[in-house]
Amino acid sequence: MSHRRPSSLISAFAVLAVVGGAAAQQPPPEIAVAPEIAHAEVVRALTEARSFLPVGFTLEALNGTAVAVHRQNDSHPAQVVEQEGVPVLLLSERSYFADGGMIDLADAAIDTVAFLFEALFELHARRGRLGDLEHSAELEATAAQLYVDLPVELRHEALIDAQGQFVGHLASIASAVERSARRGADLCRRLETPLFGVWERTADTIEYLGTVWVDGRWLSSEVDLPPAQRRTLLADPLEGRWTGRVSEDFGRRYCP
């Protein structure tokens, strides 16, 4: 996904158990939280955020996925790797956990939420690619037509990256708005402030350029995520919760 870099943690991991699968091995020193507890905490935090974030796709994506929380501070906050055929969500303890539990997403830093939702979208996209061959073929064709400035074999990955950026940015702004509301801000009087202006630009005009890691370097397309793709993502997997219009997306929740 976007802005990720290979993590030296990957080679240090023992096989991580999937919830409902075999018993987990003793975690190596880099692991800060036992995998089963980490998985349960991520599910809990996402479920508790359901009132202000569309989390249905994230919970589905976590089925059959291991979660590892580490203490390597120079690693990316959230990324997806594969360990012996099992997808693993790697999370930085410093970014997402406190006192053994996952933090409330409304209290998380805005970029922290963005990175988390990008990673969860990647898991969602991987699952869809394997489970819905017709939809996967459609996305492959779309990517092939869009990213003509990238090698053919990288185009689908670039599309997933751009889509993940879009989903992550929207989720991060929504969590920041929720945080402001919990702190007592009168959001009804602030719907014209820059934060809400960013919301509409995020949905409509901010560029999301698909980026992939290949041969030890980042390779980025110059093609922006098209409006049709953005509308599709707002409907699914974002559950039709958001339209990109401030009054519709926040007025109903925060204005009595």
C-alpha cells in the first residue's frame, strides 16, 4: 500500500496463529502483545468506532488474518505482510496500543487512522480478489486501462493502493471530527471551516496516485483515482455512509 516500506520485522516473525486456528507459538521479542489478544483488541476498537466509521469491511477483512503488534519504532505504523500463506496485519504498539489495549480510534492521530484503514482496505481487497473472480477480473481490466504508465503486472496493485489512500483519508478525517465533537466543539457552527473543506476535497479533487514497491524503490503512477472509482468506494465498502458532502455526512450526526 501507499507509503509503505519493507519491514525488517518480517523475517523475525514466528508463524502467527489465526483466530480459530492452531495455537500460537511463543511470540518473538519484537512482539509486544500476544497475537490472540491483539486480534481481539483490534476487533473491539473497530466495533466501538461503528457509530462514526464504516467498519463492516474491516471486520470482515480481519477474519482469517493474524495481528501482530511490535515495538520497532522505525517501522511503518500499519502494514500487511504474508507469513507462510497467512496475511498478517502488523501494527506499531506506539501508534495503536496503550496499557495492553488498542486505543480509541477517535483519540488516534489522524495519520494513524489513515494508515490503519489503508492496511485494512488492502486486506479487504486481497480477500475480494480471491473470493469474487468476476469482480476481480473487472478490477484487473479497470487497472489495465487506467495505469498505462506502469508495467501491466503492477497495475492492479497500483489501483488497490490508490483506493486505499482514498478510504484511509476519509476515515482519518471522520475520526478527527468525532474527536472534536467529544471534546465539546459545536460542529454545527463550524461546517464551513477548513477541516470540512478538506473533507469535500478529499472526496472530489485531492489526488490519489497509485504507488507500488518494486526492485527496491517506489514506482508511482501519474494517474489520479477517477471520480467513478471514488463513487464506487463510497457505496462499497464504505456502506453508503458518506457522500463527500459536508451537510449530508456530518450535519445529520452532529447537528440536533
